[in-house]
Amino acid sequence: EAAVTQSPRSKVAVTGGKVTLSCHQTNNHDYMYWYRQDTGHGLRLIHYSYVADSTEKGDIPDGYKASRPSQENFSLILELASLSQTAVYFCASSLTGGAREQYFGPGTRLTVL
Amino acid sequence: GQQVQQSPASLVLQEGENAELQCNFSTSLNSMQWFYQRPGGSLVSLFYNPSGTKHSGRLTSTTVIKERRSSLHISSSQTTDSGTYLCALEYNYAQGLTFGLGTRVSVFP
């Protein structure tokens, strides 16, 4: 079965600090995605990537950077963490064509203090 | 903008009852998925169903593109069905999913 893992699973960060969330998939999928989930907003797309060394902006990219160093790995970077970035972050992967079902990781709970 | 409307927002069931959850969307789409979010937060993909009807155990998903709606039917509900059900749509090819806010289902014995 498709496998997406995330690390860390939870993190407490200080305002203004740098945070890196990591995602690893063993599905051999081309596409990877980062979403955040907040109460009242549901899940929203931050960044995505369809090939290594390339990333695209999603619906809410401000305050986030993404990095795709290989097909298997996709990172989300908060250069200057802010209180408003407290949320649960999910990573997902999918195939390029055909049935583009997305497979999600377990999520990372980030608290910025 | 492109929207996803889920109804009802919450639902309380007695074990054994059936339920139908609705997902309505504003424009044509490329694909859609139904997810179950556990109380602990993890997401489980229930159906990838861009059109037609699919079955999985006590769950049935039906998507009617012309009517811009998808439904998730739960038959003979169990307490373990409690959680939040999310529908998510891919409006633009491979450019991520747009999620609804979910239907919170509570099943009591």
C-alpha cells in the first residue's frame, strides 16, 4: 500500500524561529502536496510539486517555502514562524495521470508560541 | 472562487441507522475523493470517485457530475463510524484538492 510519512509528528516552535517539516513517500509518485488544517477553514493547499527540484504555489503560500530535493522527499519551510501558522500540516502524494487519488501522511501538529 | 459545500455540518445517529452525507460543488471537476478523518486527526481515503457509484462494505459513494453533487451513504452505522467525513475536489488537473469543511458524525449505541 502507498506510504507517506512525516516528521516530526509534533513540534513546538518559537515565534520568529525557523521550522522545517519533512515528508517522505515510497509510492513512486510524481506529485506531492502540502496542506494545512485549521478549525473553521478545513484543509488548504500551501505548495505542491510535480517533479524534483521544482515547486509550485498553492492557494495559501505566503510565509512558506517548499523544497523537493528528490522524488521521494518534499519539505515545507517556515523561515520566520508566526502564531498564525499554528496548525496541523498534512503531506500527500499522487500519480501524474489516470486515477490521481491522493495518499496522505499522518500529519504534523505545529504549535508556534 | 471554487467552492465545496458539505451538508449537514453534523449528524447524530443511533447505532444501526443509515445516513447520507452530501457534497456540492460549483464548477466541473477533474476528480473527487471522500475521506474519513479519525478523532485523532489522521485521514483515511474512502473513495476516489470522479463519477458514478462505488461501494466499499457499508459505504456507498455516488457522484453525479451534471448535477454537481456527490453523496456518501453509510448503512447500518456503528459507533466506530464516528468521526469527520470530508469531500475533496480536484478542479484543476493535478493542482491539489479543494476540501469541504466536513460532516461530523456521532454514532451512539
